[in-house]
Amino acid sequence: MFDTVLIAGLGLMGGSMAKTIKARTLSRVLGWNRTRATAEQALADGSIDAIAKRCTRRLTLLSLVCTRRQRWTGCSRTCRR
């Protein structure tokens, strides 16, 4: 499995994936969201282990992007290698 997983987009789909990955694997789950309040709520709920300061692919071998296509343009500017 992967040591660390980054989930970009912590809405309904991303939040559910984060909870499932945490419950069924030993992976560390990082979360990034366009709005900080959503990421803080996911951290408080225990859905993620930490908030990623920016969406960077250098942190992980597996990154999941869970956002609508219209919002991907803004996220792709933030996501860096």
C-alpha cells in the first residue's frame, strides 16, 4: 500500500474516500481543500491525519483529485509537482 495519500477536495466524495482509506489501511491521509474551513472540519472529524498546506504531488505516491471539472482549473494551478 501507500505510506501517504493526498486527497484534493474533501467534499462528499473526497471526504468519504478519506474516511475509508483511514479505516481500512495504515496509510497517512493528507487532505487539501480550496476552502480551509472544510479541511479543518475533516481534520476535527478524524477523516484526515493532517491538512496539506498546498496540493503538491511531491508528498505522496498516490494523489486523488475529487473536485468538479469546472473547479479543477483553480486546483491545477495550486497542485504542483
